[in-house]
Amino acid sequence: MEEKKHECDFALHLGMNIAKIALKAAVVAAAFCLVKEVHKVHKAIERRENK
């Protein structure tokens, strides 16, 4: 019974580590998209001011 508990704890720990990595990747992707959108807006403002 103790061995099964140890396996479950290991699996839970591994799953949590995978979830952390996935969350960090999602944060990086969201930050990249945000910067890209801000850049688009900035360029649009510059084009409008130059007219």
C-alpha cells in the first residue's frame, strides 16, 4: 500500500511540474502577442500622425 501511495505522490508531483511549465509557456506566448499588438497600434498611430 505504501508503494502505491509513493507512486501516486510522484505522479502528482510530475503532473504539477508539467502544469507549471505549460503555464509559463502560456504566459510567454501571451506576453509576445501583447507586445505584437502594442507594436501594431504604435505603428498605426505613427502612420495617422504622418498624414
